[in-house]
Amino acid sequence: MLSTEYSLAGRVGERLGGGASSRASSGADELDRRAGAVKVKVQLLVSKWCPTCPQAEKIWTEAAQRVPMEFEILDVAERKGREVASRLRIRTVPAVVIDDVLKMVGAQPLADVLKVLGV
């Protein structure tokens, strides 16, 4: 099992519940202002035999470098991956679980991934 946690400054999205800013700010300012905010937990379920899983791993790893999150890549052939897949009745990989809810199946473009993360 591969497990990686990325801790980057700030988290943009509705999970923060922040109010509207009184001044216009750039994306970098927004990230700096929200540093230390709650991180989303993302689990990417993959398999060695899956032809699209490497592409999904690459895209989600890039997203994890841009957006603060607890990020894990779980192989469904290993215990933890099987447990998550069984609990959520996941039958297809790659599958993306965000905060213990199945959110996406298949490899998605980076823009769609960032949209799901609220960026």
C-alpha cells in the first residue's frame, strides 16, 4: 500500500465555511489566509491490473500537491483497500473516496478533480 500525506498551505472550498472577503484577493492570498484549515481525506483505490489506474494516480498526486489533503493510494488487493472497497461496495477502479464517500470512478482530467475538491 502506498500512503502519502500532503500538507500544503490552505484549503479552498466550501468545507471551510469562510465568509466573503471585504477585499479582492488573488488565489495565492486566499491560500495563505486559510493556512491550517481542515484537510479533506482522499483515498484513491487502484489495482495492479487496472490499465487506467496509473493515469488516475498521476492526476490525483498532482492535485494533492496543489490542494492540502490527506491522500492515500490503496490497492484493492491489500487489506485496507479491500476493506474500503467492501464497506462502500466499490466494484470498479480507479475509484475516489473523499471523506468516506465514493465521489468518482475512472480517471478524470485534472480540472474535474480540482472542481470536486472545490478549487
